[in-house]
Amino acid sequence: MKVAAPAPREATAPGGRSVVGTVFKARESGIVLALVVLVAFTATQNSRFLSGQSIRDILLGTAILAVLAVGQAIVMITRNIDLSVGSVLGLSAFAVGALLRDNPGLPVVVALLAGLGLGAVCGLLNGVLVRFGQVPALVVTLGTLYAYRGIIYFWAGGQQINADKLPGSFLSFGHDSFLGVPWLVLIAVVVLVVAGIVLRNYRAGRELYAMGSSPQAAELAGIKVGRNTIAAFLVSGALAGVAGVLFAARFGTIDAAAGNGYELNVVAAAVVGGVAVFGGSGTVWGAGLGALLLTVIGSALAVLDINQFWQQAIVGALILLAIGADRLVAVRVQKTLSGRLETQKRDSHV
């Protein structure tokens, strides 16, 4: 007889508030505050930062990174990591570009489905290797990062796909809007909303949090940890494939280096957004905010004419701060749980 999957248990503070939930909500609020301060300061230094085109460019850049960050957050919640997303994005972008170049009449929806399917296959391979190879996800996805990138270089052969070889409808999709909102941003919002609802309100999402909190306890509770691990990597790969299509539509010119280095920014966005490195907590909303913060930082440094080296330094500092915050949360939760146990023991002796 299988035991029903439990929702992830969190320590609660007086008044019934979740300690973990309160801290991570505070971190997400902190990101919003940091965004407001950064935007306000940059705008005072250069008014062009709040121009319509500047805001549009920031949103388009955030859209691609946010789609990747959602998939990364899902994997990290299960206490894993996916370092191959940048290579999957590049492989998807080049494959879809080649497909549209050779078949210019294909609709955009077909391109999106093709990218999603190719990314899902790559993610499925990652999940299977992690599940059945019993190898840490860090090692597996580091290997597939280079393997997928090698496939792109072999396929491209030093060539690139130029925008003039792609259908006009596809390139327009990368810049057109619906009710004033770019299509790329709408897709990112849909991904965020769907993933957020599933993780919060459905059993499949609660099982992922339970796995991240304690894989052994999740197994004992009847949760299919192996199956869910594969599913998490499949979703991450599929979203990276979609991000590859968005990348191709936005930039038009695609070569073998497409998406190179994205994996580090994606992990940074998830960690800065409050997704715990050791799994079990965090939200895709936080990951999306982290993606927006990193994109705004990059744009602000460019507007302020500051060396881009500082962007890497700032991102590194944010990651260290986020990991430190995770540690503080863990210590606080442990103290809260210890206090509750002591109280229960005293009550039991009365």
C-alpha cells in the first residue's frame, strides 16, 4: 500500500507563519527593492535608460533568461542542477534556424514545437543518466554541456545562419507585440504562471519540494523520486529548447556559439531569486525576478559606461550573498524546530 505524497513541511513561527516562506518572500521583496533603487539611480544618471526602446530590450533579454531560469529552478528544487541549458539553447536555436532556412513556409508554432521537442530529448537524456547512472547531476550535465556544444560545432562547421536566410514572419515574431507586449515576454509570462501554479497547487509540484527536502523520506512516503527526477530534467531541457527558438527569433544570426555561457547566468538567476542550492525551497517567481535583476544590472552598467567586468563581479557577489542567506535560513529553521521539540518534550512530561 502506497502512502500519499506529503506536502513539504516547513518550520512555523509563532502565529502559524512559515519561517522558510517568510524569509524567501522577504528575499523576493528585497530583489524588487533592489530593482527599484537600481533603475531609479541609473535613470538619474542617464534618462535614456527609461526610454521605450531600452525597457523593451530589457524585457526581451529577461524573457529568454527567465524561461531558462524556470526550468533550472524546477531542477534545483529537487536538489539537482542542470549545467547544459546553454548548450541545449544553442543546439535548439541552430537546429530551428536550419529547419526554417530550408523550409521557409513553416509557421512559427512549428518552430516552437520543434525547439521544445529537441530540448525535451536533451533533457530526457540528462535525467536518464542522472537516474540510472547514479552520477551526480553536476557531473552529468557538465559532460552533456560539452557534448551538446560539440554537436553544434560539428553541425555548423564554422558557418552561421544569417537573418536574411530566415523567414520574415519568424524574425517579426521576435520583435512584434500583442496588445503592446512583445510575444517573447508573453511566452515567458505564460511559462512562469503555469510552472508557478503547478509547483504550488498540484501534487506533482509538492512532490518535487518533498524530494529536495529529503530524498530518503520522499522514497519512504511513496514518491517516485527517480521518475520525478527524469521529469524535472525533461522540463528543464524542453524550456531550454523553447528559449533557443526565442533566441533565434530575437537575434536572427545564429552560430555555433549561441547560448555560450548562459548556464552560469541561469544558475545565478535561480540562486539570487531564492531557489535553495540544496533543494526543497524557492519559487519560479523568485527565479524570474532574479533573471530580471541580472538583465537590468547588465543594461545599467552599459548605460553608465562601466566595464562589463563589474557585471561578473556583482553577479558573483550576489550568488555568495544568496548562499549565505540560504545558510541563515537553514540555521533559523533548525533552531525553530529544536525549540518546538523541546516544548513538546516539556509538555509531554507535565
